[in-house]
Amino acid sequence: MAVAPVVPDRHPPAFARRGWYRRNEIALTPWLFLAPGVLFFTVYVVLPIFQSFGISLYRWDGLGEATYIGLANYRELTTDRAFEISLWNNLRWLVLYLLAIPLGLGIALFLNQTVTGIRLYKSLFFFPFVISQVVVGLVFSWFYLPNAGLLNLILGWFGVSLNVLGDPDLATYGIIVAGLWPQTAYCMILYLTGLNAVDPEQVEAARLDGAKGWKMLWYVIVPQLRPATFIAFVVTIIGALRSFDLISIMTNGGPFGSTRVLSFYMYEKALAEFGFRMGYGAAIAVILFLIMLCFIAYFLWSIWREERGGRG
Amino acid sequence: MRSILTALAATTILSGAALAEAHGPDLTGTLRIVSDMSNPAPRAVMEDLAERFEEMHPDLDVELQVIDREAWKTQIRNTLSANPPDVVNWYAANRMMPYVNAALFEDVSDVWEEIEGLDSVKGALTIDGAQYGVPYTYYQWGVYYRQDIFEELGLEEPETWEQEIANCQVILDSGRKCYTIGTKFLWTAGGWFDYLNMRTNGFDFHMALARGEIPWTDDRVRQTFANWRELIDMGAYIDNHQNYSWQEALPFMVNGEATSYLMGNFAVAPMRDAGLTDDQIDFYQFPAIGEDIPMAEDAPTDTFHIPAGAENKEAAREFLKFVVSADVQTDINRGDALGQLPVNAQSEVDEDKFLEQGFAMLSQNSPGGVAQFFDRDFPAEMAALGMEGLQEFMVYPDNLEDILQRLEQARQRIYAN
Amino acid sequence: MFPTPIQKRSPAAQIAYQSMLPLALLLWLLPLLAVMAFSARPDADFTTGNYWGWPSSFEGVANYTLVFTSEMPRYLLNSFLITIPTVIGTIALSCMTGFALGIYRFRGNILIFFMFIAGNFVPFQILMVPVRDLTIDLNLYDTRAGLILFHIAFQTGFCTLFMRNFIRQLPFPLIEAARVEGVAEWRIFVYVVLPLMKPAIAALSVLVFTFIWNDYFWAIVLTQGPDTQPVTAGITSFNSQFRAAYHLMSAGSIVAALPPVAMFFLMQRHFIAGLTLGAVK
């Protein structure tokens, strides 16, 4: 076992004569405590993942009988341009969403002062994260409105006008910006806490060595913020791959399908107004899961290493 | 009960039948109705229907649940398989196909044998020779326009494509757009395609395309798009229509920035609400394009069905008969109720400028046939892909070749299954 | 401290910083302020295109009254009826799983722990089709209970991670001492561990409340209509019910955002602890 003992593995002799349960209490208790949580989690999360694999091998409209068609759904994916667009958009989300990390760090550094009222400022900067993505989506779609939006009002002073959500080349970026708003706030909070934990002695020592500004940030501060960065990375990647609400609210996948991502496309194919292809939707889900699996494996490996390092 | 008495007095011919209905079989138990008539006026109609039916059958308990119309489109499938009520709302033609194929809608051919005056819409409810629901209302599509602006510019209602184009040029020269449209939710573009294709190639061709019998790359389909492109290249449509829902496109017409709207009759109510009077708006039939092509119209039909898993099918059948009876039809489609057309030929159309024109058009000037609508005539997946292509064409007409290839590829796959 | 405290800088820099703060905040919250402004405008301003000029009248009270006389209160009530049981259920389950994984050493401990973490990272859309079928089979489709059960199951993954890490930091000798005195394991959980977990419970409650309140995806997959749907799904039906009524949708959005915002400001300390503690350790 990689994990070092937490509880001494011995039965107090006083209990030896008691009943079977008492004798095995320490071995049994964790399983009793785990049972409800594990049961729920298995039924609603673990099994459905495998079921999705199964459904993806069928042609099924969700109503009648399912027909086994082997890998036909996956073969169709290779020629489906909407799928290709979704995949590329997912990649855009993954890469651009990571901007939330440096942006969050930037704001955290900006706010990491002790002037009057700074606490209120921090809360207000964090505010977008608390709001539902539905509201964020509405807010930004009005911000982008082609004639009446605030963005075009401002751009108008420079003689420019943009129809962000109506332009297939811009729309995805427009939505990502909307997504970055709460995500940056999230990363900011992680870093503000991280900055609190930065060792002041190391900072002072580095100062005496003449380090300042960017150098200090890069060589002294950022390494100390590693745990915060790790978490920010995890939540941002997950957020990017789960993006659904904003797309659904802001463009509904349009214009002409240019803002779809895998999670949205899967919903559209399986359950939306004209979607009756459960198998095909499940196949898309499996692909998304496989992408995520690379990250999950990395996360678990990091956590495992830390567990071992922390206790070893 | 008062309204039904008024109706009885008015329709003397049918009073016998209606009375027979009122004294129909003794219904007991509960009748659960799930309706999608969620907008205020239709909701009132539905609530009134449920109440009247309950009064007619004292031993019957009618439970009505009204669900948001948009939400219902995705959720009917769950309701039908998980917890089927006794009566539900839906749409005719291909839109009901998946549920008929999955044996979730009850065969109600026996009901059709007992009702009269519905021959003209029977086809839309028929699959493989059996009927799977009854219609309760339908409405015309056509061009709603700003009469006052037409008068100001000296324009007449066009009857030919050339006149339509000439009118549009005058409108554009006056600094307005010819048509408002919001294509964010795609189906509005389907309306334009339906009309352009039915006028260019005729009703039979259009339906053959819907059944997957004609390639999207066919030259006749290309001609439809070429005609459409004339308007697009003129700049006839409002800008940025891909951003708007159909409601969000309304203000352009209300403010006079655009003069016309190709829409269903349900658009009249919000136009009136927005302050346009009947002197300011009027209606004309979509003009002819090809010569010798009989005029055909879109007239979507909304329907009632009995889920196969219903518990009180006897009461449900009676309810279906009740809804389609001539006097009930007259009643619920009135201008101040649904504001649409009754499906029963023996009903009366309310005295409403738009309903009268629509009824005349559909009954006298639509010899080619009556289509349901793009997303009801084409199978679900084809409709979704098709409408997306149509929207793309309206914004980037140069992409046509690519769009047609894509749709053709989809056609070969979808209809093969 | 990094960056250098502003107090150690020149007075000019201090003034510059003090004046940049409100400006930056204004810029940051600009989209939100715009919506607040929308929610006080009359309908007529939108049809005449007066989006950003001086409002022709202030209709804030009227708009919010309209929002509260629509279906909105029902959606809000649903949101509470979904969120609160979910919070209670999730906390209960994850206290137990966290206790089991954090205190005991047994074969499979780390595997189960990783199962919870991995499941929590899954793009939850992959669960969509099977969970919907399961909910229908359980006869829970379009019920709040169906939504609550799923939320509890899914959130348990995240909360277990959090609770387990928290419990590992508790002073272990306390538990050992209890054992030596012969206290039953479940009593150790109830009387020794639980009281020490109060901060974690508070933090997680606030966090889960926010997550569940803001859920949209599962609300539209598992429920329909104003009888069961939470407010996030309600706003969009507002959209079709009042055609493009920006003023009402803005007001509706703000009302929908209020409970988690209030929660955040009231419980800020716990909230931030929740976001950082379980994860960063």
C-alpha cells in the first residue's frame, strides 16, 4: 500500500471477547460509512459512464428498439463536419480558457494590498463567479448586441462595429470571453489565498539579493504558488470541457453550427428538438470522455505523487 | 356552459350532433391532458376546453397540465414513455412520425370514422393508412406588410415575382429593408425556402424533396436558391438576422425599418400588441414565380393525440371528438381566442381581416396543395441540418455549393435508415 | 509580501493605485451594470432603440413587480426546494465517506478515493443519456426528487475529496484516545469528528448551494415546466413568454442571481475557505 498507516492496526484486547461486529468493528466501520456514498456514486456516475459506451454501439431513437450497429457511429463521426468543428472549438476553449490563470494571477497581484476597503473590492471582483452561467450568458449576449449592445456603442466611437455572435469566425471567441469572466474571478481567489501563504522571509531574502519585479515574480513567487496553480489548472480544464450553458444561451450552437462544442453537439444530437440519435450522442460523449481521461490520468497521478511524497 | 349554448344557437344545422355529444357515453375516472398551449390566449382556450368537457361529463375529472411550448418540443418523448397522460398536444405530418413508429401514439382511425368535415386535413394525420391524432387548428402563412408604407410609396400587393422584386427595389430606395426575419432559431428560414421552392418547382416537387426522393444538388433545387439569391443580393433582408429570434425581428417592422414579414398568422397578435392598427398592416399571398405552377401554401396544423400508454382512452377519444366538432372549432379559433383557422369545414371563420383572407386563400387559391412546414414535412434530422444550411445560405450565399453537397450527403444517409 | 505594499511606495503611486481601484472595478463589472440599467427601463425604450441614452422613464418597480407576478416565484421556490435537500444530502454522505477514507486504513482506500475524484472530473454530459433513462425508469422524471438524487450523487464526488482532506488534518490522537476508552466507532464519528468538521461543513454547504443553484444543464435534461424547474431554466422560458422583453429578462436575471450572491456576501469567509481549503490543502 502506498498510503502509510493512519490508524494503528490493532484491536484493543478488551474487545476480543465481544460479538463478531465488535471484534471486526474497525475493519467494518469504513465500509458501512462508505456504503451510501459509494452506492449513489456508482449508480449515478460510474455505471452510466459504461452504459454510454454500450449505447454508442447502437442505433436508437430513445423511444423504440435499439439496433446493434457496431462501430458505425464512430465511423460516421470521422466524416461528420459538425463533429470536426466541435472538436476544434473544444480545443479553442481548452487553450484560451487557460488565459484565466494568468489573468487571475494578474488581478490577484493587483488586489493583494492592504488599503481601506480592499476586502470589498476583492469580493466585488469575485462576484461574477457566483452568478449562474445562464445569467452571464444573457449579460454578455446583450453586451454584444449588434446595434444596441454596449460593446458596439464603445466601438462606435472608433468607427468600428462588430457582430460578435453573428459572425461564425468570431462567435466562439465571444463566448469564451464571456466564460473567462467568471473563471478569471475563480483563479483570482485561488491566487489571493495562495499569495497569503507565500513565505515573507524568502521574499525578503530574494529582495536582498536584488531580485524584483518580473524576476521576483517568476523565480520566487510563482514556484511558491504551485498548489494554487495546480488547482486553477484543474478547474479551468474541467470548465473548458464542460462548457455548455453559455453556448446554449448565447448562440444555441449557431450561427450555422459554428459555436458547437462536443458537449453541446451531443445534447443536440440526442435530446434536443430534432435530436433522436441516442447512440450517436453517446459516441460523441465517449470521445469527450477519452479526451478528458488524459487529463484525469494526469490529475490522479499528481495527487498520488503528492500523497506519497507528503507521507513518505 | 354559456359559450356552448351560444354556439348551439348560432349553428342550427349542427345542433343535433352537438347535443348528441353532450349526452354522449357516461365517462368516469380521470382524464389527464398535457397541453403546450402556454401563451396567454391559447392557455385560456385550453383551460376553457377542459372545463367545458368536465361540465359535459359530471363523473369525469379533467386534469390539465400546461407546459411551455418550446420546452414541450424536447420533452414530449419523456412524457410519452415515462408517464403518459391521456391526451397530448403535438404537430401533424413528419413531426409525429417518431412517436408513431415507436408505437407511442394510439391509432385513432375509429375516431375519424365518426367525425365529419375534416377531409382536407386527413392526409397530414395519416401514416400508412391509419390516423394517429386529430387537428384542432391551423393557420396560413404569407406576407404580412405595412400597408401604410406601401401606400406612401405607391405600391400594390404583388402577384408575380417580378412585381415583388420591383416593389422591393422601391422599398430599398426609400431607405428601408424589404423583409424582416430572425433566423437565430432557424425555422424562419425554412418558411422562405418552402415558399420559394413551392413557387419555383411546385408542391409535388417540394414534397418529393421532403421525402428524400430528389437530390439536393438537383438543378431545380439550385433554381430555387438562385431565385432566393436575387433578394439576398439586393440586400432585401435586415442585417444580422442570424442574431434574432422571430420576436426580436418584429420591432424592425413595427418601427418601419422593414416593411414585410413572411410569417404565420400568429405574428398578427404581437404586431397589434405593439401598437400597429389594422389600417397599418395587411396580408398578401406569396406571389407566383414559375408559370403554370399551381399555388401551394404552408398551413401548419396543430393536433391532439392519445398516447399509447394512456389509461382513460375512452374519455380521451370522446375529448378528441369534442375538440374537432364544428361548433367547438368555431369557438376556439375566434379572433379573440386562438385567432386561427378552424379545421372543420362546417365551422365558421371569425370576422377578422387576416383570418378571412387566410381562409379564402387556403380554400380557394391553393390548388397545388397545403404543406405543413419545413420542419414538419422533412424528417427531424434532415430538417435540422437543412435549416442550418438555409441560414448559412442567407448570410453567405457564396457557400451554396458546399451547403448543397453537405445536405445531399446527409440525405443519402438519413433516408437510407 | 508580494507585490511590495503600496504604503512603501511614493505618494504619487499610492494615489494612482487608489484611483485605479474603482476604475478597474467599474470596467470589470460593466456588463453587469448594463443589465442593472436595463432592468429599470420601460419596454418602450427597447422598441424605439433607446438602449443606452437616458431612460424615458424609470420603471424599475413596475418591472420587478411584473417579474414577481409571473411564474418567477414558482421557479425560485423550486430552486430552493431542489438546492436545500441536495446540500443536506451531499454533506451527510460526504461526511461519512470522508470520515471512512480519511481515518481508516484498508485495502482499496486509495482506489475508492480516486474513483470519487475521477468521477467528479468527468464531463458530466457523458452521463446525460443513461441518467435520463434511469430517472425515467425510477418514475422520477420531471420531479424535483429525480434532480436532487442525481445532484447528491454527483456532488458527493467533489465533497468527498474535500472532506477526506480536511479530516486528515484533524489531530489524530483525539480519535485514538477515544478508542482506548472503548468508544464505539460511530460515536467517535458523531461526538468527536463531526464537531471538528463544522468549518468544512459550512464551507461546503455554501459552495454546493451555489453550484446547484446555478445548474442549468441537468435542469433541462431531467425536468420540464414551472412545476419542477429551477430558476435558471425559468429565465429562458421567460424569454419565449415575453417576446424579447429585455427589461423583464434583466430584472429576472438579477432576481435569479440574488440568492447565491447574498449567500456569498453573508458567508464569504466560508465560501473562500471552501474554494481553496479542500483543494489546495
